[in-house]
Amino acid sequence: MANSPERPRRVTIDPDGPMLVEGPVEVVCADGTVATSRRFTAAICTCRRSRIYPWCDTSHRRRTDRDQGAT
Amino acid sequence: MTGPRLPTARGEVSAGLLSALRDGELRRPPPGALDPYGDDLQLALYLLYELHYQGFEGVAEDLEWDPGLLALRRTLERRFLAALRADVPPHADAGQALAALLVEPVGPDDTSVSHYLRREGELWQLREYAVLRSLYHLKEADPHAWVIPRLRGRAKAAMVAVEFDEFGAGRADEIHARMFADLMGDLDLEPAYGHYLEQAPAEALATVNLMSLFGLHRALRGALVGHFATVEVTSPPDSRRLAAALRRTGAGAAAQRFYDEHVAADAVHEQVVRRDVVGGLLASEPHLEADVAFGVHATGFLEDRLGDRLLRTWRRRRSALRVPLPDGEGRRTS
Ligand SMILES: [Fe+2]
Ligand SMILES: [Fe+2]
């Protein structure tokens, strides 16, 4: 079973990215709205910059000038 | 339901292959000075690969395993792969290859198709983009499914989870390929599988042939994983810009939905693919690291070639397609 005591739901923490939570999952936001994801894993935004909050949209990514060139 | 129709030839090799597909007699052409990225080779390779997917109307299904056709495929693949190995500088570090894709430019990127379309893309350009991408998106995630039996453990579990999502997580109307067909409907395009093969130039065929090449060869499983990671990592920001372009041009709800879904889905997929598919593969088969990096860079190389063609033609207000769309398709007057 996906979320039984024998097989607890896994949450993965990454300091540089979203929190990964095994789905399905409901997120209760600060304003009381509830967002639901049926995906096998949900990526929950922790940088607060996402335009589809509470879900990650990769807005946490580092930004560079093209000339500074990430290689 | 009928399969896609065979296209017209683009040179000696594709002409010989087309007649073999029609009547079974392969005249072996001398593929002497064949351009590895040219229309003739890329079309021939595309046709040979397509036998492993949906095939063509009027082509015998068992030609998929015809030894003569497989030998031709091998010749063309070797030429294509050798060119890629020569043009993509060797990189040993897969993590570094992917890290470079995880950085977003501060301002607009003049070399990026999605940046161009978001800022100034017009409906006819978005339609051409959908036409060219339809060759992949109407079989989205299919080439990657071939890697599953070649993976074990963590990499396999994660790959299958992501593929399950690509294939609609159990719901046919949420299969990503189906969502792309719905997008094409919004753009007044024909959503039938393989319908726009004739329109696709070599640069577009090469991006799809690369996935089939990596997918069909166990020896290239590392490159396939590198390719898949590249697609998932680059997709969310590109998809956000494409959704914005479709919203701005009033393309329609289904058109927006495909790219909106890919912002959210691929933000998850890229995490899972980097952490567990790439991470899991390299933990069990560390010697594949250079292949993973090759997959990342070869994908970027061919995507850049396609992007160059699109931007070069569109900036001159010319069509990027090889031949125009049939009358009445994709010509909704605005
Ligand atoms: Fe997808
Ligand atoms: Fe994806």
C-alpha cells in the first residue's frame, strides 16, 4: 500500500530544490486553499518563487548572464 | 484506422528504401558521400525506425526484422553516430553536463526558440513549431520505454514511474501524446500520427532519430538516459514560455494545457530522473558516465541545429517547413 505503517510515505529534502513527496497529496496553503496532486511524486516549492505554488515550476534555478556563461 | 502514408524520397538512399518498403526488393545504394545530417540519410533512418513504432500504410509489418533493412539501418546509424561523436566534444562528467542545463539566463536568450516564441511568436510560427514537434510528441516517451529492460533497481523503478506519468497514469485522455493531439486540434492541424513527415526537414528528423537510436541499442542505454534527463530538465522553463506564447495568441485551452502540464510534470520528472534514473544507473554502472554526458550533449547539439533553422527562417518571415502545409491546414485566417 502506498501509505501504510509498513510502507510510510517518503518525503525527500533537497536544500537546493523542491521537497519531493510521494503522491497523491493534498497541500493546505496558508490562506486555507487546498491543492491536490495525483502524481506519483509531487515537488513542493520551497523557494516561494513558483508561479504555480505550492508546486515547483523550477523557479528556484540559478540565473546567470549569458556572458558569465554557465559551462 | 490506417497507418501513416509513405513520404516522397529525398535522395538515392531513401528512394531505394522506399521502393523496398513497397515491394520488398532492396536495391543497395552506395552510401558513399552521404551527409550524416542530410535529408536523404535522416529520412531513410526515420523510415527504418518507424517500422518499430507504428509502421506505414501498405508496408508489411514483418519488414521490421528484415535482415537487409536492418543491415542498411546499421550502416546509416554508424554514419550518424560517428558524426555525432566527432561533433560533440568528449565530456566525462555527467553531473556537470546536467548542471549546465540547470541555469537560466537572466534576460531574453536570442538563440532560444521558446524565448523567441514567447516574445514575438505569431500563430503561424506556433503552428509550424507544433507540426515539427508532432513527429516526437505524438509518440512522446515511446522511444524511452525501450530502455526499461536494460535498467535495474533504483533506475528502473524511477524510469517506470516517470514513464507511467507520460503515458497518462492510467488514463488514456491524459497520455501526453494524446494531449499533444488535442493541442494540434486547437491549432487547426491534423493530429494523425506521422501526418507531417513530409514537412519535417532533416534537422527535425535528426532530433527524433537520436532518441530511436539511443532507445533501440542496449549499448547506448547511458546515452538514452542522458537524453531523457536533458528533455526533462530543459522542459519546464521552455514549456512555461510556450504556454505563454499560446495564451497570448489565443490558440486555445487544449494548446495551453499541454505546456502547462509540462511545467508542473517535468519539474517533478527532472528531479526524479537526475536523482534516481541517472543516479541509480551510475551507481550500478559507473563506466556509463561518459555515455550519459554524450547523450546530454548530443541532444543539445541537434536541438541547437533545429533551433538555428527555425530562428533563421522565421526572422526572415519564411516558413521553416520543408514543404508548405497542404491547403486548408494550419491556415486559419486571423
Ligand atoms: Fe511529457
Ligand atoms: Fe516529462
